[in-house]
Amino acid sequence: MSRAATGESRSHDSEAAGRQAAREAIERLGCAPDAMLVFATAGHEQEPLLAAIRREAPNAALVGCTGAGVITRRGSDEGTHAVAVLAIASEQARFEALFEEGFSHDAEALGARLGERVAAHDRPRALFVFPDGLTGNTSALVRGLERSAPPELLVFGGAAGELMQLTRTYQYAGPRVASDSVAALLVEGDLRFETEVSHGCRPLGLEHVVTRARGGTVFELDGRPAWEVLREYVDEPRETFNAYDVPYLALAQHLTDVDPDTHADVIRVPLGCDSATGALFFPGELPEGETLVMARRDEDDVIVRAVDASRTLAKRGRPVFVLQADCTGRGRLLFGDSVTERVITPVQESFADDVAWLGFHSYGELAPLGGRVRFHNYTMALCAAYDV
């Protein structure tokens, strides 16, 4: 009753790449799609890429964003020019592309507006959300969504990324290619969704207190400039913050609103620094007074926990498709050229080979944990869709 298929391209000609990926997905689907999810890397000319995809499926609800890489059944591709498309057709569900601008201005108000738009629909099931990963406070976005969206709504997605330059990301909704915005795909009807998350970071027991912060910007840890504190954990400490420092700067934030026996944590990493003040920007909010624990990424834990999560999800039935939002820091930055064979393929092996699979390397992940949607970093989030 529902079906899905993927297509992809590595062509450096952006218009040709969009056309090739869309046609491949639609040919595999065997009919005109009702919705299309699109992930691409930032080397492409974004507007010609998206326009070519839309020409192949002008009536589909189209949503997506850029990432540091795309993920399909062929594995992880973090090249400069990669694009992948998921085409979905369903007799049971309806899809709508939603878009909100000005993410950096008031993320919570934006989330509330988005939630109100969702609540106006009769049977909203899920919202796949793709905010700019560099400009806004995604925790505040989630807070606004929770305030106005139906409580039973599944929220899942990831923050748009790029090629680890920490400059500009892009979001797609219908014909729009924008930055500092939020794109979302609303799903109504009789599809069921299941999710799992895993991060594979081990807390080290070294604590730091947020002593001055506003929203996603942390000015001071332990009364010192935030970058001055965290740069001591980088292998080769330097004066200036570098994108490749990010994987070493994981902080575990303990969740206080879940069962204390679960010991649930979310991971936070900075994605920007004010060189004049040493303030760090975390796209996930860190309030003043919060105690954070330094965490260490562990390759074996990342793999084992990711595979465990996929096996748990696979036990819930055969899905129509699987979406994967996987942190950029868990891709080539951690595993070099062996990302696909060490992590992506083992995760996918939990499911039948013909289950459609689309994902991207994100600048933060959105998925439920402890009964509420959370904004995660350094995490793999999986979402499987099933016919009811």
C-alpha cells in the first residue's frame, strides 16, 4: 500500500545530477511519487540541482537539505558532489512540504508556528524536520514545537550540514533553496513510525559547569572562556577553533526528566567560536548552571551500539523505508575511508536488502529519547516507516 525507492548521482554537473538521481528513484518506484526527500553535499550548485529534481516530480512534496555526506544502500559518500533522493508513494498517507524562515531570530517562536501549522491538520503522524545546522538554537525549536504540535506527533530529522567548513548550509522545501531556515515534511494518515538512537560516547568523569550562556552560545565554562577550557582537550591545542577539533569536544548532558535508572545522556558539541571572546556556539542549548561531563568517542562502541540499535528496530517489522541521520563526526572524521564497511553496512544488514534507505551526515540529530523529542549531537538516529 506504500512503497519507496532511492536514486543517487555523483555527477559534478548539478543539473544532470539532480535529474539522474530523481529519475533513478522514480523508475525504481514505478509510479509518480507523492513525496521526495533529498540530501546533497554542498559542492553542488543548489538551485539547479533542486530545480532538476522538481522537474522530474513536479507534484511531489519535496523536502531536504545539504549534509557532509549522503547515505544509501551503496554506503556513505562524503564527496563534494553527491546527491540522493527517496521517492515515496502511498495510498495511506498524505504529504506536505512546510517551510519557515529566520531560524536564527527566534527559534522557539518558529517552532511554535510550525507546530500550529501541523496541529491544523486532521491526522498528523510525523514531521521530518531539517533546520539549518549553523545558525539557530535547535533545542529552542524543539521546545516551540512541543508547545503547539499534537503530543502524539513523531518528530525526527537532522540539522543541515556542509563540507566541514562551518560556513553555510542549505534547506529545501518545494521550490525553495534557503539558509537560516527550517524545512519539514508533514506525514498524515496511516503510516506507523519507529525510532532508535545511539551515540557510542563514553563519559570521562571530568566535569565542567556552564557559568555564562545565552541560548546556544556558551561564553564561560568554570568561569573561564569556553574555548580556553575545551581547547585543552584537543590533541594539538591551538589558539583558534577549527572544524576538525569538533570530534574531540563531546560533552555529555545528563537528562533529568527521564527515569533515573536509564542514565540517559545527550551529546553536545560546539560548531562555532567567537575568536574575540572565546564563546562557543552549540546548536543544542546549554543553560547556565548545567554540569557537563567530557565524553570520549570510542570507535568500537560507536559500531556496536549502532548495530544494536538497528537490530532492535528491525525486530518491529519490515519497513517501507528507513531514514538515517548520522552525525558528521561519526563519518570520515572518525573512520576515514572505511565508514561504509565498518558502520553503514553492518547497520543496514539488520534489514532486508530491498528496504529503501536514505540518510545523511548531519550537524545534529532530532529523535525521541525518554518519551520526548531531543536534539542530539554525535549520534545516529534511525526512523523506520511501516504500513498500518
